[in-house]
Amino acid sequence: MGKISNSIYKARAKIAKALAHWLRIEIVDLLAEEGEKCVCELTEALDASQSVISKHLSTLKEAGIIDSRKEGLNVYYFLETPCIVEFFSCLDDVIMKEFKRKRKKINNIFRPKKN
């Protein structure tokens, strides 16, 4: 692979930072599973205040992960890049591998050694 411009790394870091909060990841998952939602639906589903949800939505939108459309007085949010869910699957693989590694290490500690 050829040399990648620093601006690509900075753009990737911006996206990673946007995903660096569990509630934003939950918002993305919810939008992926259920489709577009307005802020009022997200606040109810996630049991968080409107101001908290709006702040997280703003961060996700600024990173290009979600977008919105206005309908009357409501603003509906949707995934702009649904492929982000594939990234979550990759993260889940890392989590499972780490869990298995730790479980094996713990088992070795508590398993009596045979002479």
C-alpha cells in the first residue's frame, strides 16, 4: 500500500473520536436496527435527556456518521454510513478474542499443574 496522507489519518481519528462514547455507539446501533428516529424517540429509547442526545447527535453528524432531515417541526436522524456497523462487528471480534485470552490465562492460574 502506498503512503497515505496525514489528512486521512486525521479524518479517521475524527471518526474514532466521534465513536468514543458508549451512548453514541448505542445511538448508531439503534439507528442501524430501527431506522431513522427523531430526538424525542431517541431520548425515550435511550433514557437520556434531550440536551444530552442532541449533543451526541451533533458529534456524530459532524463526523459524517449520521445525517438528518427536517419534517415539519421534527428533525429525523439516520445513518449516513451504514457500513459503520461492520466496524462494530470487528470491535466485537476483538472483545471476544481478548475475553478468551483472559479466560485462558485465569484457567491456567487456577488449574493445578501436573508433575
